[in-house]
Amino acid sequence: MAEKKPRILQDSRDMVWSLIPLLLICLVIAGIAGSCAWGFGDKAAEQKVPTFNSDAAFIADSRVMPFPIRQPAVPAAWQSNSGSTSTVGTSLTSNVGWITDNGTYVQLTQTAATEDQLVPALGGTGALGTGTVEAGGTTWVTYENAPENRMVWVTDLGDVRIGLLGRGDNPPLNTLAEAVLKAQPLPKP
């Protein structure tokens, strides 16, 4: 029969050595079940990016939103990865996001909400005005939330406000702004 250690000689190292096999078993089960994903790299482009059918989302949103929806022709290297509808103020929003070819995230939001309601929804409560830029023949009011690494551009097209959100280093908001303004509103059914 093996000699048992006296209780006084048992310490935290014994507990660690007994937990290691349990943790390995948990990781194997999680890996088999497919409930874990590991992404390595600093940029979103270096990680697994989920795909999202933005074409179908724009068409669906154009049918139900009370304001015109534009479907921009973004560069082919951009991968659509997210979409949603939400409420800002009392207005619905149509949101579609892409991972760009340089690994940054950009989002297009279309809404009837006011600029004052839209900016905190996109840029967070710490978004501060930084001026204006011209893109696509329209003036965009710019905001930045430096601690959260968010840049927001907003323009008012009368019946709809367009909000652009960029996250990461130098998000190509100019490219998205021009693509949105070139697009004609989708027809209502």
C-alpha cells in the first residue's frame, strides 16, 4: 500500500497538479464540441472574421425602414461581418459593418434620428467634435472618442442621417462616405 502524506505535508502544489488533468480534459471537450475559438493577431483581418450577407440586410431594411436605405458598393476586399437594427432616440437604425483590407472596422448606420442622438450611440458618451470633412460632395461632421479608439462621421441628407463609425488605425471612412453617397436609395416595395 502506498504511503499517504501527512496532512501537514500537503500544499497548494498538490492541488495544482491535481487540477492540470481536469483542465486538459475540459479543453479537449470544449474543442470537440466546437465551443471555443482562438484568434491570434492584433488586427481583425488576421483573425477569423464571421461573414454576413449585407446585400440581403440592405434589401430587408429598405422594406421596413421609414426612411431611404442606400446600399454602397464597397471595395471587394472588404468583408461584411455584422448587421443589426436598433433604436436610437425614437428612430430605428440600419447598421452594417465591414472589416476592411487594412484590418480596421467600419460601420454604416442609416437612421431618421437626430445627429445629437446618433453620435453617442456610435461614438460613446465621450465622443467629442473634431470639425468637418468634405467627402462625396457633402460635408460630414466629425467626432472622436480617443480612449475607445472610435471615429464617427455624420451627415444629414434631409430624410435620413448617415453615420459612419471607424475603429482601429486610420479607418477608411472617406471611402465608405463616397460609396454611400454614390448609391441611390433602394426602391420601396
